[in-house]
Amino acid sequence: MKNKNDLEIAARALGKNFRISARKIRRVTDQLRGCSYGEALVLPEFMPYKMSYLILQLILSAAANANTNFGLNKSDLFISEAQVEDSAFLKRFRPRAQGRGYPIRKPTCKVTIKSKSNFVGKI
């Protein structure tokens, strides 16, 4: 049980409106959860998925936020939380037979990466 005076320092990066389904991007984030910062930089580079580059940019952004806002060393960080949520659909119409329009729903998602340090300080 944690004391009320203990403070966990965490920085986050949020990516909105990624034009890919949440199910496809979870393949990448599930492998990154719990990794250290160094491992999290290497893993997406060798994954054959479209969104690996954007996830890598979010990891770099979360580490930069931790360094700038809290003064944490990047080598002490690890990915504590990688959350993917569905977002709004882009609604488009495709022409069909006899002048009808067929709706197409293009999915988007929102990704949140939190990085924590092993450092626990006092308030």
C-alpha cells in the first residue's frame, strides 16, 4: 500500500485522429507496454506495420515531456501505459448502381502513451 505523500511521476503523449483502426494499432502497443525506453525505441523500427513510425514519435514525445516537465532522465523511463481508443469515423459515400450512394465508414483512433520513472519522490 502506498503512502499518500508518495508521488508517482508520469508523462504522457496523446495522438489523436490516426487514420487506422484501433485493432490494428493495438498490435504494436501491446508489445511496447512495460518496455524500457531504449527497447521501446528499437521495437517499432523492425515491425512491418504502417503505424509503427507514429507510435515511435509518440514514445519520443512522452520522453521529451518527462524530461522537460519533470526533469527526468530518459534512460530511467519505461512505458507504463499504452492505451488505444476508438474515435470518430470519417463518413464517405461510394457511388453504387442506379444512382444510389453506399456509406463507407473509415475508422480513426486515439493513442495515449504514458511513461513513468522508477523514481518515487515525496510531495
